[in-house]
Amino acid sequence: MKTSCPYCGADIDNDIEQCPNCNEYFKEPYLKNFKCTSIWLFFIMDALLSGFFTFIWILMNKNAFKNISNRFLNKKMDTLYRWIFLNLCVMLICAFFIPLFTIILYVVNFVLFVMLSDLMILIIQRYTKKKYKVEITHNSIFEILFRTLYVVHYIETYKLRVLYPKKSNFLFVPD
């Protein structure tokens, strides 16, 4: 069934979210089912829990990422979850007995979280390209420095990134 675009008047299908003629959105772009996407709430919770809220946040949002991802990326993400969980368990045990080994595990943990953050952003980018036909970029330096905190910021500012893709390489100030 066809209707007309409220912005340009072109004939469009009822089930589309963006006008192919004027590129206006009928619904605001958003990512469904993500929990705790406020960067300030995430930062406070992570500080209170000495960095362990990052892992809790990742587990809380595991299904949200799976819903917008394909099967291949889901397998990669599950593998990274397992490695991070195993690394955290070994790190907690070794913290009391072998301090030098704990430092090595912190480095491994850092690398794993960078890989997971990169995979999460890749999933969001592919989902956006498929659903909204927009390529959004990210800042790799911020991603490495802030890891999961940057992913939370990326999700929090998702609507602005889709609406203004040329500016999405920079940090956005949320609405």
C-alpha cells in the first residue's frame, strides 16, 4: 500500500522508515533493548564497582547485540565473552598469590576488551548500514582509550550519528 511522504509528497510504501526521495526519517533511529546507555550512569557505576561494571554491562547487553548481529559475529562475540570471563576469574585468583602474573592478565584483559569494543561497534555499524543505509564511523583512538565507555557513548548518541553521519567521527554531546 502506498502513501505520500509528509516532507516532500513523493509516493512511498507504508512500511519504510526513510523516504527514498528526500531521505527524511519517519521514526527516529534508535537501537532497541540496550540497557544503561547513559554515559554518566555507566561511569559512576563502573567507578563504584572498581571497573567490574564494564563486564556486567557487557553481559546485560549481550542479547541486544545478538538481536542486531549476524550469526558469524555472534560466534566471535561469544568466544570473546568466554575469554574475558575466564581471564577475570584467573585474575581474581592470582591477585592474592602471584602479583606479577596479575599484571600480565590485566594487559590481556585490556586487549580483550578493546577487541570486544571494536566488535560491538562493528555490529552497530553493519546494522545501521543495513537498516538505515547510512555508514557511520567511529574514532579508533577513543575506542582504544575508553573501550566500553566509548561503546556506551556510541549507543547513547546513536540517533545523532545516523542523522549526521559526516560528524559521527567526533564525540557527540547527548541531547
